[in-house]
Amino acid sequence: MSRTVFCQLLKKDLPSLAQAPFPGPRGAEIFENFSEQAWSQWQSMQTMLINEKHLSMLDKDHRRYLNEQRDRYLAGEDIDQAEGYIAPD
């Protein structure tokens, strides 16, 4: 039987992640409080930000920026948008 969590972002019971998305306390907190669907939505936003803002994961400031955006997104707050992004039809 798959594990479910009450997703703090989507405000309903949904299937959880199979494991913490990364090690450490923040990864464990995400695992306990957010659904697979919410995490997948964040990953799409993260990919868009990386591509459109030309971020490098080798740059410590870029990683810090993405972590801040992730935490704001999961808290339901507004995050930066990729300027010039046009959604596919």
C-alpha cells in the first residue's frame, strides 16, 4: 500500500514521495509534509527557472536562490517567474 500525506501545499491527502528528495532535515520535512504531485510541480518550476535565468548548479548563489524559491513555493508564496517564458499550446 502506498503512503499518503496531507500535502501542505495542495491541502489534501495525496500519495507521498517514495523517499526524501535530498538528505538532511529539510529533505525529511518535505518528505513528511508534501505530496509527490506538489514536488513534481516544484521540479517543473525549478527547471524553468534554471533554464530561463541561466542558472548554474555549480554556483553557490544560484543554488541558494533556488532553495529560497523552493521554500517560498512550498509555503504557497509567490515566486519569481521566468521572464519571457511562453507556455506551449
